[in-house]
Amino acid sequence: MANVVVVGAQWGDEGKGKIVDWLSERADVVVRFQGGHNAGHTLVIDGQTFKLSLLPSGIVRPGKMSVIGNGVVLDPWALLREIEDVTARGVEVSPRNLAIAENVALILPLHSRLDQAREGVTSGIRIGTTGRGIGPAYEDRVGRRAIRLGDLADLPTLRTRIDNLLVHHNALRRGLGESELEASELTAQLQEVAPKILPYMDSVWRRLDEARRAGKRILFEGAQGAMLDIDHGTYPFVTSSNTVAGQAASGSGVGPDAAGFVLGITKAYTTRVGEGPFPTEQDNEIGRRLGERGHEFGTVTGRKRRCGWFDAVMVRQALKVGGITGIALTKLDVLDGMEELRVCTGYRIGGEPYDYLPASMTAQAGVEPAYESMEGWSESTEGARSWADLPATAIKYIRRIEELIEAPVALLSTSPEREDTILVRDPFAD
């Protein structure tokens, strides 16, 4: 049986939470391998809505092992709040079913303050971050000055590392007109949280190796989407980590052969939160209708999402860069009742045709989409659980998307409810 990697194939918010939860019934271990608590997954289970930011989506299923890998940046206070929230609603979270990599880098209060201070400075380009400190935490990790989870178990080393960290951060704070931080304050904060978070610490790479040797199925869960990837996305309007499937290996401590099937989650239209290019955006009545019907507000921030038509050029590129085997098409029901649908099949930039999205920020800002119009459908697809439940025009729309993105639909989601899913190809069976 194959292990499965789940990634977003657009700008995030594609509905990964529901799909991962649905797939986790077939998995033994669910691994989160990148991002921080800027990403959110919404699960609707038996009428209950769970909004998860750091906990892997498999945590709501009894008998599953959830893992937070080293590719994540972890805010321990945010995680403890999330654990408290789900346990109050009857979900078990303990070291028996949650393991956190000992080498995961921590997000500290100084990171979120730096994030917010930078966004407040006019530099000509606003990235539109969530202000939760994810970017600064990744910077410290790459700069080799991060505080990692394992450091909390070694007080003398922790103090040395905090001193080293503050040399850098206090210089930045002075430049931004902020007061300097005292090492004693941060040390006290970390000493207070350490006994609450350290029981979950583990050698994740070793645990995953044992799971693979035992023939257990592993589900690797990504956050955000391919077009927010630090290398392959719409830079600089991206997140601070790699979001494509290749990160599943390095972000959890397994080899690249660990993944068998890569599932790209893709909305039947397109949304984006924050700044940056969006070729098919509809800042009009169509965009407002998509937003209202799709309840397009960020799980974590509550920010309104920008909405537009399906961009086959962008998704095809994301699939090729990410090695995606097939897609899970979500929110098809949001398109119910629309007389005409449009799909972007190509771009023009400066009068020249393009069949891909160039890396240049200037070129991306100048993209003009070329559309193909398709007939919509008046019937409801909400809650459909088989192809026979779908209108012929909806099936035609799906088939045309498959042709344009050069990949098959493996799953189709027709509502936020877990069971309202049409399985075309079981990723775990490959």
C-alpha cells in the first residue's frame, strides 16, 4: 500500500482539512511537515466544526498517530491552546497519539512582534502576512540561531542560545524603533512552557522509520498551497517554507521514496488571501457570489478571500512542479446555479501568449487571462456521493479540467461533510 502526500495546488484554502480527515480513516499515521499556525484546516464531523492550525487533521480520529515534523515552525503556546480546545470537545490528545520532532524550531513571542513591526513599516511592497511570526522563525532557523524544542530540556544550553538569538533580534528591534528584549524574560517564558510541551517530544524520523518497516500507512499533510511555495510560488507574495510535496521528506525525516501517491487539493474555482497577483480574480458580482456561497473567510485569520475563476494554467504548473499524481476537486457545489462558467486556459503578457506563469514579479503582475466559456448547471451537486448524482454539465466541466491540467480527478468533494465525497481512485491503493 502506498503512503500519500496531500498538498494544496493553488494558493491554499483548497479544503485540505476535510480531505486529509477523510483519508486518515485509511491511514495509521498522519504527519504535518511544514508551515506554522498561519495555516488552518476546517473539519466538519457529525455537525461539529473543528478549526485546526498545528494539530494534524488525523487527531480527531481515535487510534491514529499524529506527528508534527521538523519542517514545521511551532508556537508552543498556540499548540497548547489548540490542544485545550479539542480536548474540551472530547478529542484525546496525549503523547500516546501526538509526537513532536525534537528538532522542530520554535516560534517565540519576539517573532510575532517582529512580523507585525515589519508589516507596519512602509517599504513599497506589502506581503500581507498573518503576523504570527512564521517568517521570522524560519529566518532564525536558516540563520542557525533558532531555539528548538530539544533546547527546552537543557537549561544551560537554552540560556546560551537565547543570548545568541537576542544579539540578532535586538539589533533588528533598534532599527525598527522598538525597545530591546531581556534574556531573563524569554528564559522565564520558555521555562514555564517547557514541562507542558516536552512530554510530546520524540525522534520523529525514527518513529516514522519504524512505522514504514511495520507496513503502516502514512499520510503526509501539507499546509498552504503550491503557489505560496517560497521557491515556486508568486514570490515575494509567498509563505516562508516549501509547500510542494518534495518537502514531505525533508520536513519529516524520511527519504524521498516514502511517498507513493501525491494528491493535490484543488478548488473548482480559485481563491487567494493577502497580497499578490491573481490572474483570474473577479472583483465583481461573480467574485462576491463565489465568496458568499463558498464561505470564503480564512480559518485562522477570518480574512475575506479574493475569488475568481478556475485557473488551469496555474494548476497545471503546480502539478508539474509538485509531482502531483491526481487531484481532489473540492467545492464543486459552490458553482451550482451559475449559468456560465469560465476556465482560464492561457495567458497573455505584453501581447505575447504564455502557457505558464513566469517567475518575474513584473510579468506576473501583467498577466491577462484567456478564458474558455462553459455551460453551467441549475441542479444541486451538494452532498453528491456518486457520479450518477451529478448533472451531465458538471461532469463535462470536471472532464475539461482534467484535460487542461493533464491530471485525473481522484476524489471529488461536494460539501464540507466528511462523507460527501466521491472516490474515483483510492490514493492508498497505488
